[in-house]
Amino acid sequence: MRLKDCHNFQDFRTLAKKRLPSPIFNYIDGGADDETTYRRNTAAFETCDLVPSVLTGVKDVDLSVTVMGQKLALPIYCSPTALQRLFHHDGERAVAGAAEKYGTMFGVSSLGTVSMEEIAKQTTTPQVYQFYFHKDRALNRAMMQRAKDSGIQVMMLTVDSITGGNRERDLRTGFSIPFKLNLSGMLQFVLKPMWGINYVTHEKFRLPQLEEHVDMGSGATSIGDYFTNMLDPSMNWDDVAEMVKFWDGQFCLKGIMSREDARKAVEIGCTGVIISNHGGRQLDGSRSSFDQLAEIVDEVGDEIDVIFDSGVQRGTHVLKALSLGAKAVGIGRMYLYPLAAAGQPGVERALGLMKAELERDMKLMGKTSIDQLTKDNLRFRS
């Protein structure tokens, strides 16, 4: 199987599985506990049907949106994800380059493997910084100031990761950063030698956003320890309100799943919320993002940008979320599998296929601009 043979999400997933050692593939592919929420995130779209209009004149389709003050050529953006240079040696550089080519937003994670400053110099595309709340308040302010100084346009605070989810696939392989693989996990790396060759012949793996605070060299602190020991489980709305005030710009909360929390986000001055259950990787058994979208839009959609995340695999999924009032849709695994499969050309192919799907599906829906999508386009099955 080659990149040109990939035509959809599942094709890219298959190619990524062929190229990655299974512990790393399963890190991307897995969810928490029994993975019920992970599966429901995509299955939820199947309970909603599109109702197209015809004879509306759809020669030209405009897919652009404005979200969090950023004008995007597509209604999707590349949501921040961790550890990208484990999946392909170019990592965030490849994803940022592809996002710029398609005129959309790109996110850098606190657990990113390329610095926010380097990405800012590489691209002109709008950049989001995904941030975790630390016990050390001075560290929080210093990291936010660093983001300001590098020209980050949007601050994104993840609020559903006070502790790490129970990802049993990783427990079975021993996957962690630094690596602490069991015998079975090590064997999988032997079976995929090209990954190892690329890993050792390119620049050293690092976490530039955190390397001053997490000792990766000695292995003394793992990613799991970072979540357990450095993040602050006492974080509350007053703490976040102080961060919003300090940032004094576009500030969104990622991981909102209730209308009550969305209302509180408005009250403390956030300019956006991202409806997300972390791709089913945190609280298993929680509702799917799509199941919660309508009620949150009804609550705050006229006051704040509501963004959607989790489970998207098709252009029609994007259109359903936009029809319910989402201003934009974040993708994660949808670009991580192509990244793992083929680097920047893979991500570009995935974004190109998604753009073509959206244009085709908009025409079939009888719509020429995103703002024409409404709840009237949808019917839910009982």
C-alpha cells in the first residue's frame, strides 16, 4: 500500500499501522479503558442524517470561516497533539507546512517536539498554543509570556487532563516517554526497522516547550509523571479567570462538555470553547462530543465561538457539526495517521482529500458558504 492508494481516514490508518511499531501506533490509535467513548465519538454521527436542497446554483463554494479572530480557508484546523516526531521525524514541521498550504490553523502542544518559535518562523498560518495548568503559577505565566513573545494568536487551555486517562493499550506494551518497553513492545520495534533508523539518524527527540522543566535526558521524569506531579488538580474557575486576564486575547478552553461549563467560560471572559472529550482518551463512558454540541451551542453560541473536536473522519461529519452551530472543527488522528504514513505529503494528501470532500458535499447539500448550514439541514433518528 502506498500513499496514492489512500483515499480516506481508514486507508491512512492502515498505512500508518504498517509503518509504525505497534506501541507507537497504539498510542495514537487507542483510547481510555474499554474505549466506548472513543468508538461513540464517530458512531454518533450515524444517528444524524443530512437533508440536501437542490437547484440552488452551486457553481462556486466558499469554505472559509472566521474563528477565534482567525480567517481560515477551511472550516477544519489541525488541533494540537503531543509527541509528533515519534510518528514521523519531521513532526510538527510537516503538519504546520501542510496547514499553511491549505490556509488553515495549526496547534502546537505543550508536549510538542518542535518549538513554538521555530514553527512561527516557518509558517504564516495562525498558530494555537495548547497549554496545561501547572502547580507552579510562575511557570504558567512564564510559558504564556513565551507564547506571547513568539506571536501565538490563540491560547488553548486543556481542562480535561487534570490526570491522565487509563490507556490500557500503552500499559500492555510498556509505552512511555522515555521508553520503558516490555519484551513484546521491544520486539515490535525490531519488526519495523525503518522507524528506528529514522529515529536515530535525525535530530534528538526533545520536548522544547518543557525541556527546562522536565528532565528527559536521565529518564527521571516521564510523561506520566509530568501529568501526575507537575499538573495542578486543584485548578478552578478563579485560576483560569486569572489566566484569561493575563493573556488578554483569544483564549479558549478545550475539553468543555456541559452547557453549564460553557456558560462559566463566557462569564470569565473566554472567547471560545472546544467541545471535546480528548478523542475518548480520558474519561471512558462520557458522552460523545457530537451528542453535546447542540445544547452547548444553544446556551452560548451567540456569545462565544463554539468549536468542535473528537471523532471526525469524513467531510459529512464536519458539515453536521457546522450545521449544529460549530464555528470550526478540530482534527487530530485524521492528520496523525497521514503524518505517520508519509510525513508532510501524507498530511497534505489528507487535507486535500478533506477539502475535496467538503466542496463536493456542500454542492450536494445545495450550499455555497458555511454560514448557509443550519439545523434545518439535519434530522436525528429516534
